[in-house]
Amino acid sequence: MSFDVFDRSVRPRGHETPSGRELDTWYRRMLATARDRQARAASNRRLTPGELEDLARRVFDEFREQALNEGVRLPATMLPRLLGDLSGLGPLLALAQDPGVEDLAVNYGHMYVYRTGEGWIYHGPTPEGFGDGLRVLMDASGYRPPRPDVPIADAMLQVTVPMPDGKIVRAGLRINYLMPPASPYGDVITVRFARYRSEIPAEPLSLITASRLPPARKPPYEPRAFPDGRGVLSPEAANYLLALLYHGQPVVVAGSTGSGKTFTATLLLQNVLNLYPQGKLRLFVVEDTSEILLNGWGGDPTDDTGNVVYTLTRPAPVGGEGPPPVTMYDLIRAALRSRPHGIVVGEARGPEAWELIRATATGHGYSVFSIHATGAEQVWPRFLQAVQAHPDVRHLTPGQVAQAFAEGVAAVVFLVRHPEHGQVALTVAEVSPVVERAAARPALTPLFVFDPGAGRVVPTGNRPLRMTERDLNLPGNLFVRRRTL
């Protein structure tokens, strides 16, 4: 186990630089002594984080003095390693020491960290037993750990982190934990770090003097050179939708059964993921049955998913006997605690549709969800019908719900299985962000429609207003109406 903590003090003369094997011997003896004292001290009650930190410091100081007497200098990195092994937080303490790390994500067998100014970065394989140790800590701290019948759990742990300079930093670990069957391929854990200063600064920071957190920058969207064939979408329509998603603008894919909603949504998402380095976009996929697989992932939990998390619902037990259901509503709420860029839903048909809209309003814009409808204009009444089951919607007027939809969805793609041309996008429409109070429904402006005579999706001549061509970095002629229409 490695720690990103370095002892930079001057090495005293007369003391040897110990070998790795020698350090391991010293550390094993130190850990055995510390665990023995921890067991005796905790025989009647659980030690607090502060008491555990004091115990680790005392044992480390004793062994450091013994080692110095034998001409060996133990590195300061042994202290956080010792405290990590005693508390079960191991890798978490190493990350908690790094002020640039904001979040940790465990996706089955692989870990990602969110670094300020850089975003999500691959961190390496998940240490063996990591989830088991975290569940034990959650239980010991009075939180219900996840279990197969209730596979989603949250906790807030308080820990003390010794820094190389000898100072103590108090940190909060906000944990969201999903296990099978909610995450069918293995455990999914998100840890958000909250660090607190141990001393009061001489001059408290204000909003004016506090340093800004640098953004994770990205280049402008570059239009893709798609072949101009007879696909579900035309190159123009595909570039418009990809540019929206690239800029974090959610898209709804609608259609009837067999129209290709899941197929189209998967292709859109994969093309957006291809625009970023692997793992930069963190997506949560929520489905009733596993259909959407991205980044070429084949379902092996030992393989890296590219920071895409797959979750499944569990139906209610027949006859009322058995474990409680896991609904899309439950999974979306859990996803929102896991710092995703977007949430992908196979088909929204209940209160989860309202949670999706609220998620897009809080910055989770790389989202796609499908909805069953018989026309582009039917997407809104179908959505309104679905969200009525949400308790927060019962007190809202249709106009208020329409405004939330208009603010949360950028575009609607309506698919059909054409009797002559097969699966095609009949309409690609922009959703106006403003709802007329009298209409009490979102306004859709068709930008692309299917022309049966041309056998392809063509521009209508309408130009986007929500995000203009300049906003999306698209050429203006992308929306020019053709004579064949």
C-alpha cells in the first residue's frame, strides 16, 4: 500500500537508510503492538477517532525511538499507514491527506479520484477487502451497512488524519454505498471528503479573498464528419445532439415500442464518451434489465468500466413476501450522491422522471432518458402523467411542472419504425426554456424532420435559440433548409 506522504526532514547523521524489507519488519512489529493495545482498550467500548489517533501516535513514537537507538530512522509515512490499518480506512487516509482530492469512486474492481481542476482520474485497482472494511466501519459508527435485502446505504464518518508536518486535520467522509442486486456487477462506493481546519486562522477568509476552485477545462466541440448515409439520424442532426450533450444539455429519446429508443440512446452516449479521455465522464445507468453497455465493457467486474456505473431495479415481491423493491427512484437518488456528470435511464415511466428533471437542474446535464410516446407533441403529456406519482409534484400546477421540464430538457428526439424506411428519427426538436403561462406546456421547435421523399432526416430551417450555433460551435449551414423538403 503506498501513501503520497513524504518525509522531507533532514536525516540525522549516524543513522542508516533502512531497506524495504527492514522497514516491513519494523512495521509488522509496530502494527502487532498497536492492534494488541487497541483490542485491550476497546474491550469495553469502541475507541473514538481521537483516541485511536493518540494510540497510534504513542506506539509510533515508541518504535521510532527504539529504531533510532539501533541506528535506524523510521519514516513519518508509517504513522498514517498505521492509523489507516487500525481504523480500516487505509487508502482513504492517504487520499484524505491530499487537499486536491475531493471524491473517491469505487466502481466494482477499479477506483477513480476527483481532483480539483482535473476532474475524474483513474486511481488503480480496488484493494482487496476495501468494501468489507468500510461496511464494518459503518456498522461500528452506528450506520446501517448495505445488505442484499437493503442494498443502498449512506453514512457520514468523522476521522482524524495526521499530516506529515505533525498537524491533525479532521475530515468527514460522506459515503454512498450500493451493492448487489442494486449494482449487479459488484460494490459501487462513493466517498466525498470534507476537511476541517484544526486551528482558527488569524484572518478568517471571506468570499472575496477565498481562492477559487479551478475548473476542469475542455476544448470546444468539433463537429464530427459522419457519413451521409441512410441512418436513424443525419450527420447534421447527430452533430446537433452530440454538441448539446457535450455541453451538458440533457436529451429525451421518445418513441413507441420497437422504435429504437435504447439503441439510439446508447449510440449517442457512446459518441459523447468518445469525445473525452477515458473515465472523465462519470455516468450512472439505471435500468430494469441490463441493455446499455458502454466503452466496450463486457460485464466483467474486474475490467475497468471507464467510470460508468450500471444499476438495476428490483421488482416488488409477489404476494408481499420477500425483500423490498429497489425502484428507479431509489437508484437515481443514490446516483445523485455519487457525483455523476449524468444519469441514463432506460425508460422513465414514474416518479423517477421528476428526479431526473431535478438532477438536470443541479448540473447533471450529461443525461439521456427515454420515454414511451406516440409523437413528439405527446412527450409532454406522457411526462406529466408519469411524474404525478411523485409526492413533490402533487402540490405543483401543470405550468410549474412544464417550466421545470423546459429548464431541464434541451431537446427531444422522436423515433418511429417507418413501414418503408425502418427506424428513423421523425423529429428532432428543441425545447424552449421558457413556458408561456397561458399554454402551461413546453414549446417544441422542430429543427430536423424525416423527409420520406429524400429518405433522410433534413433541417427544417429553424435555428436553435436555447443554445445557438455559436454556443455549440456548429456551422450555421447545419440548420439551413434544403430544397428537397
